[in-house]
Amino acid sequence: MAIAEKPGQCFIADPIRVPRSKAFEAMLDIPRDNEKSFAEGKILKSMTEGVGVVTFNNPEKRNAMSLDMWEGLGQALTELRDNPEVRVVILTGAGDKAFMSGADISQFEKNRHNAQASEEYSRRSDAQRALLANYPKPTIACIRGFCLGGGMQVAMLTDIRIAAANSQFGIPAAKLGIAYGYDGLKHLVSLVGPSWARLLLYTGMRIDSAEAERIGLVDRVVADGQVWNATFEIARTISGNAPLAIQAAKITIAQALKDPDQRDMKAIKAIGTACMDSEDFREGRRAFMEKRKPHFKGR
């Protein structure tokens, strides 16, 4: 468990002392267990009440992602995925300025200066995005401030997106001479449709959270000072529900989004059978009859 020594500081597992803004500390006012850092403290991982939290902790650059941070993200997600006590994962940004402002452009001269270098960068960062895209547990993006470029791609890969009223969204690829990747565009089109995808990509414009909610890019908009608590309450609700039933929903929705000839109907049937034969199903029935809260174990 992290123990604050002074405002803006905390101890973490490595142990590296990582500075964080007072606004960010106020946002994370829920005790967290097993805190650990990756990428020299720029990716933080913690867990409490069955909820895993991954924080992009690079606030001086509005949480822009370096290659080390991408790899740290993969490590954090893998550990939370493999922890049986974690039932849902929140991704959020440190500070009050950004969820993630995209890639760290200061690294472009070194890591993305031409097509070959960019391909290697994409190969290494794509592996972490693929991990998130195929994540077996529910994921939620808690968004405050800027959510741009690669930040939008990460947010779109999560199952649920909760945004603060002050959030801004955009993909400035056309202003940087970058081709936004197929996977990111596929998710964008699936959420907002081709016309809005064109408008966002062709112009590089930014939209506010109200517009993002209207076009389906985010699921809910919350007042700036309430977004963390609102997000955590949703995560806690998910964590208290039957894990197999949630897994069944996640698998079935993913298959429904595929073309009919690509759907894995056997996977849908298998998870449905697992739910009906589970101890949790029996517990749910007993709890309903006894008028009490069920205690699910995920089996």
C-alpha cells in the first residue's frame, strides 16, 4: 500500500519516489494496494477492491507516451490480467491536464525519423495495444483534459470511456504528416461512423467532451472534480458482479461486432455453458432468494 510522506510524493514498490500533482493526489483519494511502477515511474500500477488502476504518469509532457512507457504499459496490463483478485481495470492520466496527449514527439527524431524506424516503433507499441484490444477483463478509460492521437487510440480500445467535462479529443495526424493506423481507424469508425471519422482525420480538429458524447466517442460525461469517483464507482459495481457473466458479455459483444462468417459461435456457447454450470450461478440464485448481496468467486 502506498503511504504518502509529503504532498505530491508517495512510496512505490521499486522503490522510486514519483512526484505527482496535488490535483492528481486528490483525484485518487481511494486507498490503493500493491502499487508498483514501470518505465522509470512513468507507468504506475495499483489495485484495490478488485479494481486495477494503470496511470500514465508523465504530466510534465501531458502524459505523452515514450516507447519505454508503451512497454511499461504492457507489463502493467499483463500483471493485472494475471492477478485473479483483479476483476476490472481503469486507465487514467496523472495530473489534471491530460489522459494522454499522444506519442512523445520529442522522440520522433530518434525513433520515428523515417519509414523503417517508424515501422519498428509501431511493431513494439502495437504489441501493447493488441494486449489491450484482446484484454479478457473489462477496461475503463477515465479521461481528464487532452485525449489526442495515440491517447484516443488507447481510450477507444477500452470497453467504457468516462470523460470529465473539460476533456478535449482529436487526432492531429494530418498536421504531423503521420498516417493513423488501421486498427485505430477501425475502432474510430465503429464508434462514430465514417463521416465523423473523416472530419476528425481530415481536419485534425479537436472536439469537447459534450460533442464526443453526442457522436458516441465517450459513454458518459461527468463534472471535472467528480470523474474519478464516478469511474471508480462503475468499476466497483463491475467488480462486484459475476466475473463469468461479464466475460460472457464481453466475448459475445466482441463476436457480434465481427462479420457473420468470422464469428466464433463455439466460444459464445462455451462461456454460456460455463456460466450455467458455475458456482457463481448457484450463489446468485441463493442470494436472490435470501435477499442478500451475492459473493461471487469467478468460478
